[in-house]
Amino acid sequence: MIPSNATRRRQKNPPPGDTGQEALYLRFLSEKQVPIAVKMRDGEVITGWIEYFDDRMIRLTREGKPNLFIYKHQIRTITEQATRTRVRNTRKAADEHENTSIGENK
């Protein structure tokens, strides 16, 4: 005899295709002008920052080079890059700390 609840299995709904997280992340990168590296499907890496995006493409702005419109289906990964100002500030802070420590020992 078959239990009555065996025929009433719940069908699982597939996960949503679009959670909106991509748009939130791209908006953050765009608003903060975070330097990024875009790795293309063919292996080429292009650096710049996202000035504009929509559901099919991004506009990558680059210093001293032409801006690019890149279709999202051509992108393999987008990686945040360390900003030059952060590196400079870190070095400057380390140098100041070193100089302060040296001065205190004398």
C-alpha cells in the first residue's frame, strides 16, 4: 500500500535567475570608481574603472587610452585592484612610523 503523502511531494522551485547582487556590486564599483581588472574570455586583461553599466554591457574608462564598451558575455572575471593612493598612504604611514621610532630611541 502506498502512503497518501508520497503522491503529494512538493515540487521545488528553481532558484531565481537574477538576485540583483550583480547590479549592486557594479553600482558600488562605479560610484567609488574602484580600479578593476577585467579578464576577458580570450584571456586578455583590461584595466580601468566602470563608468556605466546596464544588463548587457559595461563601459570601462581608462587613463590615457580609449574608453571601451564591453559585453558582459565576453567577461570571465572582474577583479578589484589596489589603488595607488592606498599604497602610497601605507608606505607614507610606515615611513612616518619608522622615523618616529628612530627618533624616540635616540
